[in-house]
Amino acid sequence: MSETTAAEAARKAVTWAHCAEDANKYAHEHEQQAREYATQRDSGNATAYASRAEEWVRLRGTAVDMANMWANVAGALQLAELSEHS
């Protein structure tokens, strides 16, 4: 099993942060589409888009949590790597 470096953990944090940004974008787009369908009294599509928006919001939350976790791991690994070299 290979060890994760601080740089690798930081890259994972960035990847998850990008995922959170994308999920946020898609959540807003689906919320907007749901509102548009609701104003047209198309409850079937409004409900479907609202449901998809909720899924994107949940994914955004998970992605934010993962980005924070990997950022914390990167910080801890950076400290460990610095202490190894001193």
C-alpha cells in the first residue's frame, strides 16, 4: 500500500472542491428549471427538477465535506513531512 503525500492529498481536496462547485451550479440550474415549470403549472416536471436539485445539493454537501477532509489531511501530512526533514 502506498503512502499519500501532502501534495496528493491537496490535489484530492482541489478535485472535491471542483466537484462541489459543479454540484452547486447544477443544483441552482435545476432549482431554476423547477420554478419555471411550477409557474407553467407543470407539476410533474417541477417535482422532477426539484428532486434532482435536492440530489445535487446532497452531492454538494458530500463534496464539500470530502474537500475539507482532504485539505486537513494535506495539512497534517505537510507538517509530518516537514518534521521528517528537520
